[in-house]
Amino acid sequence: MNDGLLKTQNICKEFSSVPVLKDITIEIIRGEILGIIGENGAGKSTLMKILSGIYTSTSGEIVFEGKAVVISDPLTAKKLGISIIPQEFNLVNDLTVYDNIFLGSEIRKKNGFLDKKRMMERTKELLKELEVEIKPDEKIENLSTVQKQMVEICKAVSIDAKLLIMDEPTSVLSQHEIEILYRLMRRLKKQGTTIIYISHKLKEIKAICDRVMVLRDGELIFTEIIQDITVLEMAQYMVGRELNQVFPEKKVPEAEVVFEVQNLTVPGVLENINFQLKKGEILGFAGLVGSGRTAVAETIMGIRKRSSGEIFRNGKKILVWKPQDSVENGINYLSEDRQGTGILTNFSVTQNTTLVSLTSYCKYFFQYILKNKEQEATLKHKERFNIKTQSLDTKLEYLSGGNQQKVSLAKSIDPAPEVLIANEPTRGVDVSAKQEIYRFINSLAEEGLSCLFISSEQEEIIGMCHRVIVMKDGRITGSLEGESINEEEIMFLATGIREGDISS
Ligand SMILES: Nc1ncnc2c1ncn2[C@@H]1O[C@H](COP(=O)(O)OP(=O)(O)OP(=O)(O)O)[C@@H](O)[C@H]1O
Ligand SMILES: [Mg+2]
């Protein structure tokens, strides 16, 4: 019996005559979890979009369950039983959770009217399985990034798919949700669902996949059974060269306190947050999702209203009521919600990069933008972070997810802030770009930049930070320094439970 579920034969894809996928011939085995890895811009999402009917290939064939098929649109893919969790959110903000989950596949009563009750119930079940505590009739715009991601997962799982494609589902999730997702994946696999899983977190690929496929510059480099390949080998196949030490050496920050927060409180969200940041210090913020790390960042930036609390720069109290107030005081923010508040996808690479710092590229009271100066600065960022784009005038929507993230980072550092609040700075970027970002933040810190480093990846918190503040339920539960910055201590402060504790 042939156990191939889906085969592609010589799939090619070009965008404005630029080849992005070259002769991709693959076979996906029924019931497997297939990992696909590759650098930012390698073509992973493009291939997945072709399989799920979002794009059509320039040439090549697809065979599904033994029959040649043309997947001309997402509905056709759905009918075949192919479902996708897209890399970027594809949710309608002013609709409810259940409306979004059943958009296009609404449950109807016999009389043709929408069966709201059944859709709500089914949504409740799906949310319960993923342990997400939101109401089915909550509007998407009121959800956090993680909750939105969980809704995308529910949506993809709500149709009993034969092939479920997951394009970086965990880039915004923390360990807790990742484990819930793994449980779901294992259950689906047991029921016979085939899964394609894309991630830059290679340990995840090793933990959950049966086979792994490597794409590089639009070409299939190789496929291997997961037991026969190490994480390091995966990374090296991806980038095509040896990788050296990931984290740069930490330098001791200066003693001078440049930034301080006192008694920051947002009712029901943050309680009495106090901390200091020294010149050249990289201060980590760890904690489970919902612990309040993003709320701290947003309150400092004036995105969220505080009920009390004071913010100091170089010992002087500053008044922050809107983001511009912080920017004017040398503080800048790299948002975790890239598409929401981070970048403008219908603006070019250059326009995005200089969005916050535009005034420094203007002449004669802002009548002229110095285009050359703007382009020059953007080019520098492009080279530094290896941003893959056809040109600096390309709109961001045409860049791969990881490359959009690099532009978002460029935007946050272009105004040369003295305090950078980096929220999930390496979200969705590949291993070698991560190294570049770590080096870069580290070198800026050596030059005197102070950084609040918020991340759900413990490894980078441990590898990068001089000191780590851990939060739980809107409060600071502890601060770690030096040798005591390790996984166990962070988890203990984040959950209140030590490994091996018999606790409910
Ligand atoms: N609609 C589009 N128009 C033009 N170019 C595009 C379009 N979509 C993708 N590309 C280009 O195709 C290439 C592959 O992009 P793709 O999104 O498939 O990469 P990826 O492997 O998913 O990367 P990442 O890890 O960053 O998500 C990139 O160079 C990207 O700029
Ligand atoms: Mg992608």
C-alpha cells in the first residue's frame, strides 16, 4: 500500500520573475509529523501557501491521496482536508472568537439560519482542550497575542483535516502553551492526521517530528528521519556553514542608574512594579504568558494607562502619557505584536525603518525628507541583519515573516535610543540571524545602551541578560543575577513550584 498522502512534483514559484521555489519534489507520509526548516526567506511559507491554496505555483504538480489536484483557492484546500495555521494572524478583529473559528464553514440549522449555540459550544470545547481561558463570544481585538495564536490553532483544528499545516505556531507561545500544543499534535497524530510543522526552534522539531526537511534558497536540500540528525546538524544544513558560539560574552554594566520605575500599578494587571536599569545593562524579564511582562513595557511606553507609579530617566521624573513621550526621552519599544503595532505592512522597508526616527531625516521644518540619507541608513540595517528583500522600496507584506521581524528591530533601533525595550526580539528569526541580533544588542549595550529584554525563550534570557526579573500574576516575584540565572530558578519564581515538588 502506498502510504503517501501528498506529493509535489517539481513545484516552482516566481514572484515578478524572481524564483522563490525551485523544483520542489516531496512526499508527505500519511500520519507523520514532518518538520520543515530553513533560513528566513528560504521559501517555507510560500510552499505551505501553495499547498493550502493561498498561492498557486508557477509550475509543477500536486498529487493528493493518489489523485492529481489543482488547489486553486483556500476553499478547495479545505474541501480536500488541508488546513493551515498561518504564520501571520488571519483573524477578523471586530468579530468574536467563534465567528472567526467558523468563518466560511458556519454551522447552520435545518432552516438555514446560523446555529450560534452549537458554534459557541464547539468553540468552548476547542478552547478547553487548549486550556485557553477566553469566552467564545469575546472579540478578537480584546485578546493578547498568545490568545490570538491559540484561536488560530482552534480554527485550523475545527475542521477535521487530513493534512494540518502549522507555520511557526509556537513563535509567540511560551513553554506552557507549547506543551499543550504538543499534546494536541500527538492526539491528532494518533487519530491519523498528518502534520507539517515549521519552526525555527530546532529542539522542538527534534522533540515532536518524525522526519525533517531542509529548504535553502528555495531548494530542497535534504530530508532525514529525526533520530538520525542532531539539532546542531539541522542548524548547519539550514545555513550551509558551521555555526559557532551562539551568545556573546557578557560585559559588566556600569554602576550608573539610567532608568527607574517606582510603584507602577495598573489595576488588575500590574501591582507595584519597582526596578532600576543601569547603563549598559541587559535586564531580562521572564515569566509565563500573562504574567505582566508586556504590560510593564506598554505602561512604560504610555500605551497602557497606569493608576499610579513614576518613571525616572537619569534620576529625573519623566511624564509619560503616550508613546511619543517615551521616545522623546530616549526610550524605544520593539513590540511583540509585529503586525499589530510593530510595522506597517503596506509601507516599504525604508518607510518602516525610519517611521519613529523620521524627523532626523527631515529638512526645513519637515518639508523635505532627505531620501538619500534615509536609504543609506536603511541599507546599513539591511546589511547588518541580512534582511532579504527585493529592494528597499518593497512593501513589507512581500517579505517573509522573519525578515519583517528584522525590519521591526531596525525600526526600533534607528532612533538610537538609550533605553530599548525589546519584546520577543528574535521572534520567528532563524538561527544565524538570532546570533546576529544577540551580538548587535550586546555591542550596543557595550556602547552604553540599556535594554529591557522580554522573552519567552529561557535560553536567550539566560544567555543574554546581566540580571533577570521574574514576574507572576502582575507582580515581580524575584530578581536573579550571575550564577543564579538558570532555568530552575526562573521557573520557580515564575510558577512558585520547584521541580519535584508534590504540589497541585
Ligand atoms: N507575495 C510575495 N511577493 C513577492 N515576494 C514574496 C511574496 N511572498 C514571499 N516572497 C518572497 O519569497 C521568499 C520566500 O519567502 P517565505 O515567506 O516563503 O520564506 P520563509 O521560509 O517562510 O521565511 P521565514 O522563516 O522568515 O518565515 C522571500 O524572499 C520573500 O520575500
Ligand atoms: Mg515563513
